Amino acid sequence: MHQLLQATLVTGAALALAVQPLQASLITLGDDMPVNGGKVTIEEWIRGLVIVYNDANPNDLPLPGEEVFRVDQFESPPDAYATYPNFGLDTLIITIPTGDFNYIGIHWGGQNGGTYQAFYIGDIGGAPASEYTFTAPGLNGLSWYDTFHPNGDYIPVGDVGSTVTMLGVALMGLTQFRRVAKAA
């Protein structure tokens, strides 16, 4: 009976792990936009950062596609995205809802070009949080934020290694349960 209980607990724990959604974290892609003698668009910059990220990490992120919307200082977001915040001069912290985009580029103004930041907010490992708070990396206020979809060719893939491991643990528990039940 003790073995049956142990096998049941192992199987239950493995199944609970397998069905529990994982919380994706905000992935920082970069914080300085290169100046290569010419003007680089925000989309091109984020695309380059994603390529570098994908070369160094096991989970490939999709490349950014079309712009969803952009909000500049003292302007409101487009009507379709009216729930997103606008902001004024010297805004050092902003909370932005998620769900309508996978990439965000942010510019904190200032002399000498200010600071650019790029983030991925997506579904690698689970759903993103419903909102994220961004804080200025210095004393310069927010100039704009720009959001992008991934390109249309992307099909998200979960973390295969963890999935296979959890499946293996669950199958071992079921096998042990079957052995104990057969012996009883």
C-alpha cells in the first residue's frame, strides 16, 4: 500500500508540473541603439538584437514584424489602443499593459541621443504578465514607446527539454503505479 501511495504522489506531482503554466519574464534585448553612419529604424534595431539573442539562447524568438502602434510624448495612443498610457514631460516610470504586441522599444530622452531600450514580451514558457512597469535608466524622461508584432511566419515553440523531462517523470510514475497495482 505504501508503494501505491508513493507512485500516486509521484504521478500527481509530475502531472501538476506538466499542466501548470509558467510565467514568462520580460526579456531585455538591448539598451543602446547603434549609430552606423546612417539611420536605423527601431524595427531593424530590434531585429538585429533578436538575431543576436537567438544565436546565444536555446529558445528562438520570432523576428519583429509590423509596427502595432507608437506613443510619443504629449500624444495619445491610436483609438484602437486607447487603454495604453500617454505621458508628459519628465516621466521616469510608466506601466504599459501587454497582450497586443510582442516587442517594445522605448526611448528615454536627453542630450547626446538619450537611452534606447528593447524588450520581448511574449509566450516563451508561458503567458506574459498583464502589464510591465518600465523605469528610466537615468534622469532623462520618456520620449516615446513603439510596439511591434512578431512576423507572421512564427509559430511559438515551448521549452522542449522541460516538457520531455516532465513527461518522462509522469510516465515513470504511471509505470510504478501499474507495477504496484498488478502486485496487489
